Amino acid sequence: MDYHFNFTIVWRHAWRLWWGLGLSLQIALASLAIGMAIGLVCAVAHADGGRATRTAIAGYVEFIRNIPLLLLVYLVFYGVPSIGGFAYDATTSFIATLGIYAGAQLTEVFRAGLDAVPPGVVDAGRAIGLTPLRNLVHVRLPTAFRVSLPALSNAYISLFKDTALGAVIAVPELTHQAQWINFNTFRILEIYALLTPIYLVTGWIILAGLRLLERRFAVARAA
């Protein structure tokens, strides 16, 4: 079968790809913010809470980490509204899903970061009269954040790639927009030939920016 490439038809709809890329980045950023909030709370509760608290948090982390993300997307979008008797749009559902998913991953990241804080630093905070809360806010969390920053960078890259799963519930992100162009132009090779480098280059740019941020924090910490 002869297949003749025709990118002209695809370029007519290229604005959809850029619009979808912007939405994918926003979804990933919003999900990371939700995940960081969940991860921080759970990590601190795990480190300072009782046995029951640690067990509950471990159950949440293991449940989320051991089920496919695609299944979680379907559960939140179709299952939760059916049980709760309310509805929300696909984008809101998907952001919540990725936020819950990221929260489980980042709980372990922040827990490891808190464990990496030198005991002497915490003792020094106590010695100068810091309350446990102020010690947490001014000593433990800033140190844990610097330790965890490389893992946070990887989490954002992963979330950006995971936004492609939003297409299964019609979230109009980058992959969904590519599918729309494919269904309306029947130029499958052309559209995915464009989609692949878009993900690749965007991911590389994000990674480069985050690596600069890591080096900046590392220099500030060393100073």
C-alpha cells in the first residue's frame, strides 16, 4: 500500500496541539501542587504520628501505588460520582486523580527527605528554643525540600507524560487533540510524527529548567 505524507492538512489544525500542550502543562502543574500538599501532610503525619496514623498512610500509599493509573482515572471519573450522587467535568476529575496519584508517590519522597534531615540540625533547633511546629517549618521542611527536589523534578516530568491518559475520558489535552486531528483528517502517521517530538522536546525543556533550579538551591544550601 502506498502512503503519501501530507503535513499540510495537519498543520491547518496545529493550533489544537499547542492549545492541548498548554492544558497538559497546567494539568501537570495543578496535579503536582495537590500531590505536594497531600505528600507533605502524609509524610509529616507518618513521621510524627502514632501507629494507627502510620498504618492508614501506608495503606493509602500502597493502594494507590499498586493499581494502574488508568484504572484510577476510571474509578474517579465514573465510580465516585455514581456513589456520591454528584458530577464534575472530565478535566476536574482528571486533575483530582493525578493529584491523588502524585500524593502517594510524593508521600514516600517527602518521608525520605524528612528522614534525611540530620538529627543534629533538629536538636540545634530545639536548643535555641524552637517549638516543634517552628522546628518543622523552619528547619526540617526546608532541608527535606532540598533533599527531595530531584525527585520532585522527576515527578513533574512523569505527571506531564501521564496527562496523555486524560484522552480516555475526553480531557482536551495534547493527546486528545492529536486524536481529534487524526479522526478528522485520517493522517495518523503525520499527527503522531508531530506528537512524539512535542512530548520529547517539552519534557527536555522542563527537565533542563528544573535542573537549573536544583543547582540554584544546592548553591544556596552550600553557602
